[in-house]
Amino acid sequence: MDSSCEFVVFISMLACSIAKGKTKEELNLLAVFFVQLGDTLASISLLDDSQN
């Protein structure tokens, strides 16, 4: 298995672990949180690249 597949498996296992015991509302909040975090990190990276 190549490293990209291993990463996908790791992320899936992490998501299942985080989701365990959470309500639907908690899962929705976590999903929104992580999407916003990812989008913000991508924006920061893009801005850092354009300033260099």
C-alpha cells in the first residue's frame, strides 16, 4: 500500500474514533469546525506563497 492510501486509511480511522459516542449535532459541529480549519490553513498557505 502506498503512502497516500495509508493516509486515507489513517484519516478514516481517526474520523471513526472521533465520531464514536458523539451525537448528530456534535458530529455536525466537528465537521464544520474541521472544514473551516482546513480552509483557513489553505488560505494562509496561499497568502504565504504569494508574499514570497
